[in-house]
Amino acid sequence: MPRGDKSAYTGRQKRKAEHIEEGYEERGVPEKEAERRAWATVNKDEGGGKKSGSGRGKKPSNAAARKGGRKGGKAAAKKRATRKSAAKKSAAKKAGRKKSAKR
């Protein structure tokens, strides 16, 4: 089976990848990159395509889908002052590391 062949995937997995890809494209991700990310997400959730043999079936975890809404919203939910102080602290830390690296 050549690389990129999707025949080993179930119809459900193909639909899932298509739906994820559409979501990325709506957010402005290029078509090829959106497709790559979509299949990577399906592989992460479900462990690749269908595999034959007794006891090989596992329920998908859908961890990536659960993470989606929470991951981007955390920083935005913080107060402006908190984000600003965290940025200052981070910048000071980086400056300190640069000085110690020169010695």
C-alpha cells in the first residue's frame, strides 16, 4: 500500500477527517496543510486505519476534540493586567538567561 493511501480507513474516519479539514480551511489554513492536520488528528484519536483481527477494536478517545475549545480560551479569559505582568516576567527571565549565557 503506497503512502497516503486512505483505503485502510473506515467511512466514519474519512468523514471525520473531511469535517476537521473543513474547519481548518474556514480558519484560513491552506488546503494541503488542513488535510495533513485532519488526518493527523484522526490518527491520534483512533490509532490509524481499521485493523483486522480479534480484539483489535478500541473506542476512540476523542481527546483532541475535547481539548479544542479549552486550549485557545484560557489566555483570552485572563484579565489584561495578569497577561501583561506574565509577559513582563517572561521577558525578564529571558533577558536574565541571555546575560548568564554570555559569561
